[in-house]
Amino acid sequence: MLTALGFLWTLPNTLIGLVLGLLTFQLPRVHGGALCFDRAPRGLSAFLLAINRMAMTVGFVIISAEPAEGTLLRHERHHIRQYMVWGPLFLPAYFLLFLGFGYKRHPFELAAMRAADEAE
């Protein structure tokens, strides 16, 4: 029940993620409870590589320059859980925290890194 409510709460973000995913010019796959655009670095996913990012999550959509597996999938799935809590407030909150902390000290990123057992 909570998962269904979380999905509905973040649906506006998921729709944005779907549009962004289509900018990778590839078909998605359902994996790890998410819609993954992770077959090859093309379009938006190639741009992510150009700015030294491997993946991004928007709602229940993961856009990645490599297959979302292992640590990467755990990291991005934690962002999905954050979206389920914050819903449509996630993107403004992420942006404001980014302005204050940058990427490497961003509280949402640090939490996702801890959840994925990544070295900080």
C-alpha cells in the first residue's frame, strides 16, 4: 500500500523522467522496480558521461550510461525511495540543497552513497 502511495506521490516526477529517458533514443527495460534507460550511452545518457555523471534518477526512471546493476542500482534505487518520500517536492529540494552543498556534500547523494555501500 505504501509503495502504491509513493508511486502516485512521485508520478509527476516519473513523467518528467519518462520524457528525459526518451531523450536517450533507446527502449527502456523494467529492472529493480524502475524503468531503466541504460542500454548504451546515447543522447542524454551520453551527456551524463560528458559531465562526469554515470546516471540520474527522476521519479521511478533511471537514466544511465551503463547497465544499472549492483552498487549503481542500489544508489539509484535509494533516490527512488527519496522520491517516494518527497514526491513533487524532491526536485526543488534537491536543487536548493545542491546550491548550498554542491554535489559531493549533497545530503541526498550522501544518503544514497551510504545506502549503496559506496566510499564517500
